[in-house]
Amino acid sequence: MQCPVCDSRDNDVRFELVRTPQGEINDISICKSCIALFNSTLYSQIESGSLNNQEHQIESAELAYPLASDAAGIEHIGREVAGHSFIVDLARSFIGEVEDLTLLEVGFGPGYGLLAAAKAFKYVHGVDLGLQPFRAVCDVVGKPDNVSVSTELSSIDKQAHVVVGWHVLEHLPNPVEFMSAIVATMAPGGIVMFQVPMLCPQYVESVHFIFYTDASITKLMDRVGIDRVDVLYDHMNLFLTFIGKLRSKSESDI
Ligand SMILES: [Zn+2]
């Protein structure tokens, strides 16, 4: 098949067959050009029409964020928001002070990251497929004036200096199109921070299309004009975080 990351054709081989947590056997392939690993079983299901990814992703997100009253308690939300302040610290470590800057988070779920960022950034935007988990949180703690949310990237009216995507890219069968749309929202010199799971059996599930490696996420970002700054490893959880910087126009022309 055509590699969803680097577009090279028929350059993939089977990497391994993996038993998913649900007990299904999925066929994981690797692109020999960019070293992306992808779930061929899911791509076949999309091609045959048996999987509607957009609907499937929304359904599984609703399952992931149950709106039980105990989960939406004010203390719980406060702890979650405090626990997400690492996003601000991470951004500061790569871009410096942020009080005049705009942050965009894609795939924000219940929005704890947005609420943490709202305490430090001038403006905070969130884009997700569904807004209900965030609305439920705001019903409890209120929505800060500097936060806006939408289901469409095209509705963003301020350029983003920092783009955060935590566990988003692996859900997208066609990530290049998505990252191009992200770049269109970014301010010159802006940075991106994208975290994804690494390949291991517990993360092989029906909503994860691609497992990125350092080489393949760098290739994806390079294609849309983002240079690799660093790749951070969370060895406890088997996550990888790509940090990148938007290439300036003059650098792109060279
Ligand atoms: Zn590839």
C-alpha cells in the first residue's frame, strides 16, 4: 500500500502480527522508507467500507471520557488541571515566556490542558471532534474568557505560537492532510508538541492507525515544514513526544 506518512508505494513489509487487548489479530506493517509502523488491518477495513473512522473515533472518545458525576467533581477537575500544567512548563522550556502567546490544543477531550494553559497563555484555542466532555467540565468550574473551542481547525482566528496534540496523530489514517491544516494556523516561529504511543501490544487497538518512530514522525513533520527540535521518551508509559519548530519561509525556499 501507499505509506500514509511518506507516500512511498509498495515499500512496506509485515512487521509482526499482534494480538490486541480485545483478542483480535492485527497485521502491523512497516514502511522501509520512513520506518512508520501502521495497522494494515484497519486500513483494509476503511478501504472495504466496514470501518467509518470518524464515527468510530467519536464513539470511542465518548467511552474514554465518561461524564459520571463523581468524575466531574470540582476537586477532581482541580487536580486534573494542576496535573496538566506540565504542558505549560514544556512549552516554556522550548519557546520562553508565554503570557503574550496563543496556544492551540487539538484533541483536548475534557479540556484539562486548555484550562491549565489558560492560566499562563494570553489566548487558548481547542479543537476536537466533540465538545461535550469539555462542556460538562465547564458546567462545574466555568470557562475562562481567554478559552475558545470548536470542532473545526478552519474556525481559528488567531495564529498559534504553540500547538499541542496529545495522543491525536495515531488516530488519523491520513496525518499529512491534518498537519498541513495545523501549519496553516501557526504563527511564524511557532512550535508543536505531539505525543503518541509507541508500538506495543496494549496500544494496538481499533482507533490507532499509525505507530510513529523518531524517524517517521520527523519525516511527517518535515513534509509540512516543521523541523525536529527534540524527541522525548516516556519509558514508563511507552510514549514518544515530538517537539518541532515551524520552518521560516526563507529557510523553506533554500
Ligand atoms: Zn513511509
